[in-house]
Amino acid sequence: MVLNEIYREVSKLTPLKISTVIWEGEQLVIGGDSWNIVFATCWWRVLKNEVLAFGCTDNSADKIKEIKGSNIDKIEIQSTFIKSDLVLILSNGWIIETFSTSSLEPWSMTINKQTFFSNPSMPQWDT
């Protein structure tokens, strides 16, 4: 149910233009006009041309800031096993995969003043 709401809201705005990227080693914030995603307790990695380019624990993790100016063209689910982990497909060809590291609110998304909190330990994440 929650994921369906998120997809419905995101589909109204896609592509999502990225104008803000904040990475300070703890949490990743990606945002634009009337939307943002805060990955508070998620690991993430970037794929380029089907190859792992870098991840949040790499020395080169600051490269994530290069997505500023790109678009999020699509948001998908990382796995059928746990549906709270997101995949962001960008217009520059990069793919950002996220992995929850906490059962309570590993990320939140605000779209048009409506905020959604992930909660992978709740059953509604299966729909």
C-alpha cells in the first residue's frame, strides 16, 4: 500500500530533476523542487555500464555529488525479498541501489509536502 502511494506520487513528477545532493559520510540526501529523499540508514552503491563504480564506503563516495543536474527517470524496487530498498535510475546512465541497514525508517521521501517513511519491518511494504 505505501509503495503504491509513493509510485503514484513519483509518477506525477518524473523525471525528478536533482538540484541538491548532500553526502557527508552518514546520510545521503537527494532532492529537487518539491521533493527529496533522505537515506538515513541505508548503504548505497552506484552502477555504471553494469559495473560497480563506487559505493558509500569507498574513498571515492563523494563522486555521488556528480548526479546534481541529472534526473531520476525511474524508481524501482531493489529486491522481491524486501521491497523497501529502492533503485534510482538516472538520466546520466547511473543506477543507485540502496540497502536498508535498519528495520525502522531507513529512508524517507517527501513529495509535494507529503512525507513517506519506509518501514521494512511492517507488512504493508509487501504490497
